[in-house]
Amino acid sequence: MTNPEKSPENSTEKSAEKSAERRPEEYRSHQWYGTDGLRSFSHRARTRQLGYLPEEHLGKPVIAILNTWSDINPCHVHLRDRAQAVKRGVWQAGGYPLEFPVSTLSETFQKPTPMLYRNMLAMETEELLRSYPVDGAVLMGGCDKSTPALLMGAASVDLPTVFVPAGPMLPGHWRNEVLGSGTDMWKYWDDKRAGLIGDCEMQELESGLARSPGHCMTMGTASTLTAAAEALGVTVPGASSIPAVDSGHDRMAAASGLRIVELVRRDRKLSEILTAEAFEDAVTTVLGLGGSTNAVIHLIAMAGRAGVPLTLDDFDRIARTVPVLANVRPGGQTYLMEDFHFAGGLPGFLSRITDLLHLDRPTVSYDTMREQLDGALVHNDAVIRTRENPVAKEGGVAVLRGNICPDGAVIKHIAAEPHLLRHTGPAVVFDDYRTMQRTINDPSLGITADSVLVLRNSGPKGGPGMPEYGMLPIPDHLLKQGVRDMVRISDARMSGTSYGACVLHIAPESYIGGPLALVRTGDSITLDVEARTLHLDVDDEELQRRRAAWTPPPERYERGYGALYNEQITQADTGCDFAFLARPGTVPDPYAG
């Protein structure tokens, strides 16, 4: 059975606190509300204008609830209601909740990619928390980029913080199939292109693929990053896998509201949680879950905001020590996030790798991760495997280096066909995604199953925003022959729900003159995942000639946010943060008088 003391709604009762409670005049919000000056008089008067009595807020912890709810974000459409549960918990604990709408990053609808706007939400989060009378924050997100964006911004402010994951949607259904959002979209779209199913089946799939609020229920980027947040210790225990429409999700939200008030009273800041040990454990978790390659970029960026150095080499080092135990699609073969949740969720999963974790670090609910995992159990060994029967013996992401990617690249090798993990083939090069879409089925390209499909100008600057183009489509004629995987390389990302022998995040990107820009159709490329190498089989003298002839493409943006993005964005291996946000330095609190 699950230990009831470790359920999300009970996590506040068992927390051991070492520090004394602060006096109300020590709260940050006291500068706005509690002094004798004109400004405090005005702030109190305007709070009366909002309809609040003095005893409802004066001297109480002020809690900002940052809500990424939106009508166009199906992953977060339920967060408007969940915010009320958070407020309920805050009121019960004696705090004063204030809900703030912030940017929604809808993976489905926002173009060219919400990755372009991750740093904008991070900026909004940071500046909102700094500029208002806020003592602590509850961050509400889950769809891919919202989790890192919110935590990056909050880390830069360093207030007591709790993260509330949006939760996975219910499993999809079509005829006699259980569907995984994203993963089965790619699968059945290829079946349609191969002529195996038709328009009627696709119309049925449209209604069966995503059938409730919540983010993707595969181990895609959303589930990977909310699990990483829980492993970091910034959620209440077990929060990351609760299905979005489960009543337990409502209780978890209320428990988070209760918890944040206590954190403010004890002044347990986010920097006490986001330690180097916590990030190592988050990397271990992501790799052991067979999680999304996108987590590599986001965790490096989040760690940078917390002042923790984290590199691709750390991922590769840790990957060699942790087995993949989560049998959840697409890295696993069968199960989805609801299965994972009822098999024990992240606490159960972590209980099987405790020897690989730093157990004496604090979380938002306990003084140590050891206490948080005490009593955690796995209820289904088929979903969360034992160490003796792993999905894979090593972590689910491999870091590659070579003359195409001197600063690194990644591949989710557990989601690729094994025969392609050591492969040499001729390159077929596409200069941009639109050209690829238009010409991928052109017979004159001579694409075979041995070809290496190459996409460039799709990185942080070239994309722009590094879109999820990396799972390049297999030509129709090969699909009809039964080919379902090929080696594909790019400076783009791919959805965490995607699969295949896709080499991603090549750094430096081709748009700024990285070696990928020098590849030509017909060049031989060798991938060797075991050796962790990706090599362009062209001699150095020829590459120097090509480099001398290369000319940079025109800038993507002449003005606006895009121009700021283009000026400040860093490369994939360093997290794609803005340089002026990632650098160290202090920002003073505003003067509220």
C-alpha cells in the first residue's frame, strides 16, 4: 500500500522544521503594507478597494500564484480551477493568496515554437515576483517549456517556492488500442502515409488521442520535466504523476498552498532546495525514466539560474551509472503515465535507485529526501522495473561528440532501432524545414534506408527558437516498404513523445557557422552510439575550403522580441538561456516606500 503519511495532501504534517518562524515585520511584503509612510497607506487603501479586510492580509505571508492557464492551452485548461484549490490551502494556513496570470506556452499551438518564448516567461516570472509585495510563490505549469521557464525565473528571485505540476491527461483510446499522445500521433501518421489506414480512421483518432485536460501522458517532455521538478524537491511528494482530472490532483494543489505558507514562515528559500546535489539527482531521474532529450537543455538552463554548473559531460557521466526502469512509452514499450502513477509514481521509482541519489538534501516538504522517500513502494514491477530487469542497462540519453558536433549532440538511443546505433551512410542534406517538407518524397534525391537525413538551420537562432523538427519524416516510398526508422541528424530538437535514431541539438548550430553547415549531400557520416561519436567522413582540408566559401544567412528578426532573442540566445549545450539572464550578478529588491 501507499504510505498515507507521504501522500501529497499529508506531506505538510510530517515535515521537520529546523528554523524558527519569522515575525510578520520580517516578511518582504511588510515593506508594502506595514510601514507608516504614504505609500503603505496607499497600498492598504487599494487593497480595501479589492474588497479585503485588514485582518485578511495584514501581517500574513503574501503568496503569489503564477498561473499559466489559457483557453488555448489544453495541457493547462484545468489550472483555473486548480488555482482555487491552491488558494484554499493558502487561506487555511493563514496566508494571503494573490493569483497572477502569466504567459501560457502551448506546445500544440504556439509557433514557430514555444521554445522561442521560454525565456520570456522566465523573465516575466522573475520580474513579477520581484516587483510585487510577494513573500513566496506557487508556480502552476506542466506543458513542456512552462516548467523550466517558471523555475528559471523563480530561481533568479530566490523566494520560498512550490511547483504545482499540471498532471498528465487520461490515456487515449481508439478501437481496441490504448493511445499515447504524441507518440501514437507520429505512428499513425506514418501508417496513413504508408497507405495502411485512411481518412476515416484518422478522423476517429482525432477524437481519441487526447481526451482530457492535462499534458501528454507519455514520458514526453512534460512528464519528464515535472518528474525532474519533483526530483529537485520543489513539489510535494508524488505530485508529478497525478492525472490532471483525478481528485487527488485537487488535493495536491491544496497541499501545495498549505506548504508554501509554512516555507515562508520558516524562510526556506528556493536556493536551499536547488543545490548541485539536487540537479545531479534530477539528471539521474530523467535518465532513469528514459525521459525526453529536451530535459538536457532545460536542466542546464535551470541549473545555471541557480548558480550550479551543469554540462553535457555530467549527463553522459551519470547516464553510464543509472539503468532505465520506467517502462513508459516512448522509451518503454507498453505503459503510460497513469500506469506509472498507480505503480508508485516518482517516489516508488526513486526508491529503486536510492544508492544513486543524494538523500540528505532538503525538499520543500522534508528536511531530507531520505525522509521523503521513507516508506515509498512500487506496486507493479512491469511498469517500474527492478534493477535486475531494466528497460535498458544505461540511461536513456547519450551525448555524442565529433567533427560535426564539437560542442556536443544528444540521441535518445533507447527509442531507436538497435541496428542503427552504429551506422555509416551517405548524407541527404536539407537547408531548412520547409524545403525538406516539400522535397522529402522527391525520387531524384535517391533516399534509401541507409541514407542519413540531415536538417540544418533549425537551431536556437536558425529555427528560429530550435523547433521540434528533429524527427524528420521518412519518405513515403520507404514507409511503404516497411521502413520505420532511419538515422537523422539536425541542430533542432524533437518532441519528447518522438522516437527514432534522431541525433539532436548539434552544437554549435549551422546557422552561426557550426560544422553542420559544411555537410554536403553524398558525404559519408558515421554514427557510433557506443563510442559516443558522430563523424563527418571528410578530410580537414576539404572542410577548410568549404568553410572559406560559407556565408552567414540573414538575421531572422529586425526588431521586437525576436531581435532581443537573436542577440542574447546561447547555444544548446549551455541551455539556450539569454546571456544577460544567465550571467551572475545581483538585482536589488525595489524600494517600496
